[in-house]
Amino acid sequence: MNRSFSAPFRDAQAAWARDGSVLLPLAGLAFFLGPFAAQLLLPNLPAIPEARDEAAMRAWGDAIQAWAGSYGGWYLASPLLALFGSLSVFALYLARPRVPLGGAMMRALALFPRYLLASVLVSLPMAGLLSMVLAVPMLLVVAAGPIFYIFGRTMLTGPVIVADAPIGAVAAIARSWTLTRGHGWMLAATYATIFMVPGLLGSVALSFASAGGGNPVIVAIAAGLACLIAAGGALLLSLVQVALHRRLARP
């Protein structure tokens, strides 16, 4: 594969220029609508109390449980919809025979349980590691590299599930690890860039909501801008994953 860091991004840009009219409604549905609705319509998690005594923490725990019972399902629906959107992008470009958008979404629906399982198998250990690292913030700098390395090595799992169907979740992860051998740190940098840049820009957008003094119009605009940036990042990641699979899976 061409080891150029920018090559998959150029491929993604070309795909957007060619297929933007198809990708835009899919990205709006899968990557934008859920987070935007959650930002506007659902309350945030109860804040950790300043007083950390037993009574205050117990009350906070009860509030968290009540919040999860009322709104947790809606917050869970958003990342599930995003996973479906990513899988639909993979199916649009990698399914054989080629299918239009509707067919790609149907293919994604059929393969979704395997992709969900693979995503859980990759993400849960990383989430556990991250939670331990956050207890000692200085370790985050040390752990960030290995975390992004693992995500980089496994970022072809979704494309493999589509291109090599039928294939199981564990086998798809192993296949991604094989395809990315020798490219781990470049892929870690690719994943980190797509993960961090939209996150930072989205944080800047959300800061305008605080500056607006709670004005609902400003809050809605800031939330919409932040969600638009995040949706763009999610679509970019999916297109880059397609580009990387095409390059790395060549005989």
C-alpha cells in the first residue's frame, strides 16, 4: 500500500465529490439526527455533587439510575444508529455485487449483529483501560498511543464484515489485524486525527452555547454545529475505512 498518510483522505474526498448526493442523506440520518435530537430534547447526566459525603453520593447514584431508566435508551440509540450508518457506507462501496443505497442499508441491517458484536469486543477492553487511566490523568499521555494503535489495527473490521461476508465477528477482527500489519502506527495517527480534530472543533462550537447565556436559539445553533462537525467526522472515518480496505486488501 502507498504509505502516504494523506492518500486515504484523498480517496475519501473523491468519494464525497462523486457520491455526495447519496452520502449526505445517509449521514444526516445516521450520524447527525440522533445526537442533535439528544442535545436538544434530553437532559444531561446529573452532575457529580460538590459534597462527596456518603449521603450526597447516594443521592447522586439514585439520580443517575433514574436518568438511565428514563433516557438511557435514547442515548444508546444514537451510537447504534451511527454503527448502522457506517456499515451502510461500507456496504455501499464494498458489497458484491454492487448495490444502491437502499440495498446497502438492507445489507447493513443483515450484517449489523456481527458488526455490533465486533465493535463491543474491540471497544469494551479499551473502555476499561481508559477508565483506569483516567484515575491517574498523567497515564493518559502514555496510554493514548497504544489505545489508538489498537483502534487503528482493528479499523478495517467493519469493511471486512461486508467484503468477506459471511465472516464472524472474531474472524473479522483477526482479518483486520492481518491486513494492517506493518501499517499500525500510520493507522493509529489516521484514527487519532479523525477522532480528535472533530472533537476539538465540536467543543469550540459548544462553547458558544455557554457564551450565549442560555439563549435557546444560540444553544440550538451551537448544538447543531457541533453535531454537524461530529457527523462529518463519522462520515469521513467511514470513507477512509473503505479506502484503506481497498488499498490493503489488494492481492
